[in-house]
Amino acid sequence: MAVDRALERVAEEPGEALARAKPLPRRLPVAGTPPELVPARMINEVIYCERLLYLEWAQGEFEDNVFTVEGRSVHRRADVAGGELPPRPAGAAHGAAS
């Protein structure tokens, strides 16, 4: 009933296609300079739920769970810069996977 009225109101807007069941307002602030890199997890978040991406990325609202805490613990050592990569083996072709 209320949902039907909301959908009718959205469908009546000129030029608007119903691409989703729940339309989201697009009143996001424009960033001065976008970041060069975005965490890969944010790609998943934007595909899963654009609102979740905004809450986590733009507003910094994120609640840890068992899996994220464990992941930070496991990746703690890998996240520390450790110098340069080892030299490429002499017989390895450029761009070939080993």
C-alpha cells in the first residue's frame, strides 16, 4: 500500500526509469579530487548496495565483525611495507606467470 504509492510517485517523475525497487536520492557531495586508489572491497560494496558503499566510504560508518577482525590479524604482516621485490629470475619471460 505505502510501497505502491511510493512506486507510483517515482514512476510519475518524467524521464525516470524504474531501475530499482527503492530509489535513492543522488545528493552526494562532490569531492575536490577523487582518490587514485579505492580499496577492492568498495567495488563489491557498490555492486552489492550503493548505500552501504556511501555509509562505509564517505561517512566512515563501519562495524567490525569476527571475519574483519580475523582478516586484519591475518593480513597485519602483509600490510607492512617491506622493501623492494626480489629480482626476476634470469630465465623468466616478461609478463609470464610463474
